[in-house]
Amino acid sequence: MTRFYYKQNRMKQLRAFCYAAQFKSMSKAAEQMFLSQPSISLLIQSLEKDLKQRLFDRKGPKINLTKEGTTLFEMSLPLVEGLETLPESFEEKCKHSVVGSLNIAAVEAIILYTLPEIIKRYTDSFPDIHIKLNNCAAAVGVEKVRNGEVDFAIGSTLNVPDDIAYLPIYTFEPVLITPIGHQLAKKNQVSMNDISQYGLILSPQHMSTWQMVDLVFKQYNVDYNVKLEAGGWEVLKKYVEKGLGVSIVTDICLSGNESLERVPLTQFFPKRTYGLFLRKGKVLSPAAREFIQCIDPQAVEMFKTEENRKGKKYRT
């Protein structure tokens, strides 16, 4: 009778375990499952007793997976995610329709300049899908991917974690933007020293754009002055138009209708790549799979190829 009880509750145990492992928090796992924290603790304790293994190292409120816990997490997460997406997958198989919800994390530039047309095409084809967009920095998006808060993220980063698959999709060029008639725009070729003579308007320091600008100026051993720090490409463009400084952006944000001069900077700065971030081994819901294919028809297959190349099968 006890064995039957455990079988009936195995998926509930595994869901509690996977959420706790993803968030490294019993309380957050409880929020996800709409249970109390003691209930989550009891489910995990019963799973540990059933498997005769300690799954977490507990130090106060902090929990970390043991070696055995890591093994179980890798085995059980695809099962839990597969069950979570079962209703949508069943609907797709039976009625050849895609339903459910889609949760995406993306940097502001992607949300503003590339996703509107894609979402329009997607919702025309799949009107019953509820879409949630999370406007956040790439690092935050990657963390949301890792703990299962979103289906995938779109952004740019200098470093891709080992447990995350990354597929480059968009490439944009670095550009210096200045007010109309600015002295820098009149030069046949600008140098880093030329740019350093003017106050810069940059995105906040924690953003990858500032980090790249800082890195390149240091490589050329040139000092620079940030006159104004502001979030968002539209804000930067507006203040440059008003003559408050110059800025270094990627041309993803330039429509050609701005009252700005643009000076290419590819001789100094690398091109900026934006792509998809997905946790390795992630089970894609039909809604997520169709959206990724809407971005790039070959994207899902490319993810599979990348995963197989690294020795891990990508599940869709």
C-alpha cells in the first residue's frame, strides 16, 4: 500500500524537487506549486526517503543539490517539463492546433525593434496563444531560462553558461551617433581619441553595451567621459538629438528617420549578435517551438544540431 502511495505521488514529489532545484529555494518552489513551504519540504523529504539518497545540502535558507541530487535533476526535469506541456502537445496531436501560453524574456532592443513583426505573424497564425514579454537584461533573461520562469530568452551576451544553449540569430553593426552637423560626422575617419573629446551618453553600467565600450577604450588606452547615463535606446537617441552628447549604439535601433548623424565603428568595435537562449535539455511546448520557428524556420533544427554536437540531445 505504501509503494502504491509513493507511485501516485511521484510526479508531485519530482515537481517539488525540480522547482526547488531550479530556484534554490523551498519557498519559491511552494509559490510555483501553490503549496505551503512545509508541504514542499515534506514532499522532498519523502522523495529522499524513497530513493535512499540525500538530494540537497541545506545551510539555513540556502539549498544546493548534492551529487546525487544533480543526477536526479538531470533525469527528472525533462519528465516534469514533458508533463507540464502535455495538454498543449495533446491538443496539437489531436486537433492540429496550438494552444496555451508563451513566456519570453528579451532585451528592450529586441522587444522594440524586431519582435513586433514576428509577434504579428505569430498571433495571426496562432490567435489562441497568450504571450507574456519580460523586458530584462540578457543576464536576467538567462537566469529566468535556467530556473524555468520563461520558455526562452533573446539577447546578447559575452559569456554563455555551460548549461545554456545559444543560437545567434541577428547581427548588427556598432555605430557612433551624433547630432546633425556634428564635427565627428564631418571627418573622413574618426579615431578613439576623436570620440574621447566629447561627452558620451551611454546605457547603465550593468548593461553589456557599457561593458563593451569600456573594454574597447581600454584596449586603445584612451580615457573617456560619460556625460549622461540613461536606459533605453530611444532615450539615448533623443538626448543625442538634443545635442547633449554623442553615443555608441548598434544599428538595431536606427530606423533612418532620426535627426542624427551616424558614423560606422566596425574598425574598433565587434558586431553585436543577438540570439536565443534555451536551457539544454529543455522540453519545448508547441507554442514555444512554433514561435522559434517563426523567428527562424531552421532555428529548432539548428538547436538540435548544436546539442548533438556537444553530446546532448535537444528535446522538442
